[in-house]
Amino acid sequence: MTLDPVHVDGIARLAGRVSRGVDEDDHQELVETVWADFLDPLSDGGDAVLEPMGEQARYEARIDGLALRDPPFPTQHGLDSGTINPTTFKNGLVLDVSQAAMAAVPSDLDLHRARTIVMTVHSNDDTYLLGEDDWTMHDHGYVRKRALHAPRVDRYEESVVHALALYLAESEHALEQAGVVSDLLVLDGPLYPTGLLKWAERDTTLADLLKEDEQPRDIVANYLELVEDFVGRDVPLVGFIKNSSAKAITRAVRGAINAPWANDNAFFSRVLARRDDEGDRPTDALTFTNWFRSRIGTDRVVAADADALGLERSLDPESYEVTFFVVHDPRDDLCYRIEAPYAFTRDEETRERLRMQVLHEVAAEQGPPLAVAKADELARIDAGANEQLRRRIETELDSERHREYDDKRWGVDVDEMI
């Protein structure tokens, strides 16, 4: 049953009661205060955890000019991984399956065919046996796959199998295909596996797992090795974050001043949004920040004075630190965060080339870089394939999925999809 107009009107009036207590002008003043007074550097507990690289400033550049200019990097590669999402079965198993793919601009069909596939399984049954868990090859050597028995937990089973499958597939595929990248690699997402690193903030069970279990530690080690590989070959890599939910900056600022933004992305959206004299949003230019060097939130794990979970690092510790800038596209009113290791951005010319490459791509594509969009398309497991795969897994396990009422209420009819 849909909402009647009278219900819509009533709900809108409730929202009106809230909005009358929120002054947009006051929020904008807070944005300007935080931008001008708190980020050079941002301190937390007496330590500088965020600082600008070079001059702290906001910039704008016309979209048509950016789109038409030659990209600084002749070729680009993108990397992404997708999953079927965690699935619980009636025999107690909880599993997720992820596939990772790399795309090239210009295209490379052999590279696009290659996949790394990881299935992660959790069970509380002592009699459960996973069988062979080594890497095996499929599809004439183009597909590398592995099944992984997740560490046993009493809670967060779905979070554990999802993160381990997603980040193991992505990091292993990146390392396996690294040699084909000659100019630039763009990860679809952050530079490091933040979904794993956030375990330290969520619950003591997950925090202990991150510190003590070799599986998540091996995955984090893969990302450190990826940085080392690309630094060793002098080939830059960046992470392009489309949907950042990080709150570390706003949380740190909130200790000293009212910070009403839901997360850091919302703050930077206000920092970078332009308005003309009539209050409208011009759509002719991208706006963007300088690069920042970050040792806050999950970025703290790879800070120079942190121990990186006790993992070995072959480069000087500063090389792994996260640096980033933010770009705002007014055509969709979206902000993107772009990360790169300090090993590359410590050089002013390199960080400017990286920034101009991303700005060119966003201007031309009105969204993520083309290499990322192609990798996303290759790695994505669409709804139809997802359902078919789950059905096949049911057959192999001789166990049906555990279903709840919301699956009936919101789910797609299985028989129609197969």
C-alpha cells in the first residue's frame, strides 16, 4: 500500500518542524571555520593527525577544459571486486563469494578475462571439513580460485566472511596482475582494506581477530606488499573512493566545535560546493582540495609511528602513509576521495599529475575513471548470476538457504530469475 497524499503532507510537516531548527547559514559558517582554523594541522589528543601537503586551498577548474586535455598517464588500469553478499544456510554454514577483475584503458581482452575468486566459509560445527584450500586454476589458467575457512566467531559471522572474501580476492588479483601495469593503477575503493581495519573500532572480538589471526593479517600484508611492488617499479597507484563513510575528521573536530555533518564526506561537500548570487549551484567546474597527509581513523594503522599490526615493512614507514584529496562534481553533487601512498605524493610533480589525471577522468566520465568503471562491470555479480550461484551452492551443500520474512517481502521471485 502506498502513502496517500494526506500522509505525505503530514510527514513533510514533521520534517518542517525539524528543519526550522537548522540554520543553513550557521552550518556554512561552521564549515568555513573548521576549514580555516582546524585542518592545518588537525590535532587529536595532542598529536597532529591530518595536515595539508603544500598550501591548504580550494580550487576550481572548468569541466570542459579538464575533459579535453590529454591525460598525464597514457595507460590506466582499474581493479575491483564484487561479492554475492553473505548467505546463511540451514546446515549452519555462512559463506560469501568474491571475484576480482582488472581492466585496462586501452582494453586488454586477455587481462579482462582473468579472475581471482575466493569463497569464505564460516561454521560452528566441529565436524565440518572444508577440504582442499590451496589456490587452484580454472578456465585454461585465466581463473585462480580458493576456498577459505573463516576463523570461528560467535557474532559478526557475515561481516567476517564478507570482508575476508572481498579483500583477499582483490589483493591477490592486484598482486598477480601487477606486472601488466606500466603507468597507473586505480583501485575501486580505498588504498587499504578499511573494512578489515575498522574491526579494531567495532568490537573486541573483531579487534582481537585482526591482531591475532593470520587470515586478516595476511590480507593487510598483501596491501603493504602491493605498495612496495609499485614503489619498487616507480608506477603510481591510487584508490578512488566513490562512497566514503569515514567520520574520523568530523569526530576529531567535534571535540572542540559543533560539527553537525554526518561524516567527513558531508563536510567536504559543504567545503567545496559553490553557489552563485541567486543561490543556484553552477555546474561548469569541478572543485577540489589540496592533498592532505592522514594519520587519523583507520589511516592510523599505517602511520610512520604505528606498527602496522606488527607486519613487516620493507620501505621506510612514511612511504605507506595515506594521503588524499577530495573532488566535488556539481553535476551530480557528489564528492570523491582519492588516496595515494606518501611514497608517491611526497613528490610535488607526481601528486599534481595524479590529481590532474583524476580530474580529467571525472570531468570526462561524469563519475569514476573509465578503468574503474570497466573493472566494476567485470567484477560485479549481477542479481541474476547471484541467484543462480546461490542455487548451485545449495545443491552442492545439499542444504537450502536460511530465509526470513524480509526475503519474501522484498526479494525477487527465484523461479523468475532462473
